[in-house]
Amino acid sequence: MSKSKLRKKILKNRENIKKKDIKIDFNKIIKILKKEKKSKKIIGGYYPVNFEAGDLDLLKKLEKNNFIISLPVIKKYFEMDFHRWSLQELLRVNKYGIPEPVIENIVYPDILLIPLVAFDKDLNRLGYGGGYYDRLISKLLKKKKNFKNRFSFFIPGSR
């Protein structure tokens, strides 16, 4: 089955999943971050759409623990930047119907919470097909020194 057909099938099935059945263990993630000495770092989150696992509660908890929170802002040519954001700040809805920060303050996340359609048994991510995160990660690799020690990826949810 092609990625496109698989993506459509999974997204259709995902509509029936009850949000209350999806649990993210906030304390476990914070323990991992502290163990990896990831305090006072920039977290790149996302605003959940398309029945994605919600990360807003996690972002709220991380912000209370002095992490800097950011959300993506879609740009031209299928690219995006992350902008610093606080849960008390306004958002605007972009052309895809996704809320993004109003205040423009570009940051370069140390940790990304990446939305996904699904993943396989080897934890390979199936995204939405636009390549936004692939391009972002390539850009962050160029901006961030010492990639292996300073950059981490967490994919919330289990779909």
C-alpha cells in the first residue's frame, strides 16, 4: 500500500479513537528530560489537529518547570520556523486551519514534540506527507552545534 493510501486510511480510522483513551505520561517525560540534563531548554511543540495526541497539557507543565515553549509557524516553500510561545498568548489560525503564534520570535528548539499519522514497529514515523519536519530538522542540524548531545526527539502518542 502506498504511503498516501495508508495515511488516508489511518487518518479515517483515527477519527474514532476516543481522546480520553490516549494518555501521555507527563511525569515520565519530565524525568527523561531531567535525566538527560535537558533543563531550561527550548521545547518545540505543536497545536494538535486531525485527532492527534494532545501535547498542550505537557507544554503547560513544561512551561511551569521553566522550559521555553515554542510552536511552528508555516512559511512559504513548505518550510516552517518555531516561535517562542506561552500558553497565555494569542494564536492565529493559518491557511491549514492550525493555530500558530501571533508574536514573531524565532527560536531553535532543542527538543521537538513531533506530530504524526502513525509509526511502524521500528518507530519510523509516517507524517502528513508535506516534509515540513524533514526540512526543519535539516535546518536545525545546520544551526545547532553538537547535534548528538543537544538535540532530542520525542513523539507523543501511540498511534
